[in-house]
Amino acid sequence: MQIIEVTGYAVRSAVITLRRRGTPLEFVVFPMLHVASPTFYSQVRRRLRTCDLIVLEGIRGKSAAVSTLTLAYRFAPRRRRNGLAEQRDDALLPESVPVIHPDVTAAEAIADLKELPRWTYVLLLVAAPVMGLVFALRGPRAFLDEDLAVDDLPATARAEMLADSDVEHAMTDRRDRRLLDALGAILDARADEPIRVAVVYGAGHVPAIVAGLMDRHDYRPREAEWLTVYVPD
């Protein structure tokens, strides 16, 4: 199952609906990119209006280190000619739908990264602004990198390497567990209700979300709808 598709024509994200036989509650997973065309965020917002609850990614609290790490995707939208926008809650979330935030705190996120060798942690802090500058200079062409593609199973040797890296585990493992625990709690409380629960998380988290819902609760992907993230000129 492909989650983010990258071709010479466009970058697309697959909105995945998961269902379980005999249970009316549906999970709708929105694989997000933190920088995309404004149209992509408009498409997501329209679909979120049809949901009854939104489970939203977002590290809680403030940290200078977290702010440094997110520079990689905050630089690009500042060049208007790129035609890109940064993901913002006020432009994405419909006011009528309740939102919960099960993500980790900034202190927890940094504590996980500090479990890495010190040189790795320092390199992450140094590299993030540089990557952001390169992204800003390259503009939308950065979206045509095949390694942006995300599948439920790694498709390339580089993707496999990244998926197995200590850095990747430090950045996602606790957050994925926290999210799946929250989804399980929602299911326990509201399984008999015919509601749609939107899961709005970065695309890199989606393989773990889909696998976790399958393994823990026997939910299966039943529908997918492609949304266009970016179309090159």
C-alpha cells in the first residue's frame, strides 16, 4: 500500500479509511507533509469537516531544540515564489470538529533524542537549519525526490536504512505508541458509535498507525483517496 506517491507529474497523499467488521466507528488517516501547496491543506480541511473527532499530531510545549529541528520545513514557505505553505492548525482545522492532542511533550521528545550518541544529537541540531536552507533554495523541486515516497513497507534500500535507524526510532517510537494508546482509548469508549475519527499525522508515522490498528484492533484499510500535495510547473 502506497501512502505518499512521487512521480514526475505530481506528489500525492493517500487518505486511508480503516474499518472493522461489526464496529461502526471508522478511522480515517490523513498522511500529512508539513510543507505543501495551500490547495492540499484546503482539500484536507474540507474532508475533516465530515469527521466527528480529530486526533492531531503536535509536540506539546516549547523547546529551543525542537524549534531548531523544525527549521528544516519552516524555511521553504518563506520564499513566496515557491508556492508552498507550512501546515498551520488555523488553516487546517474546521472549528466545528473537536480535536485531541495525544502527542508527546517537547521535554519527552528531546529526552528520547538525547538517548542517542551525543555526536548524533549535535549533528541533528546543526544539520536541520542547513537542510531547511537547501529546501528553501530548491523549492518545490525537493518534492520530486523519490525518497519522499512512503509505503507501508520500505521500497528502497535507503528507505529501509532510514526505517531501521536509531534516529528514526528516537523520533517516532514513543510518539507512535502514545498515539496508538489514544486511538485504543477512543475505540474502547466509542466503538458502538457510527463516527469517523480523523488521524492527522505526518506521513512517516502512518505505516506504524496502520500496522498498529491492524495488530491491536483488527482494523483494515478499506478505502483510499488520493489528494494532490504538489504539482510541478
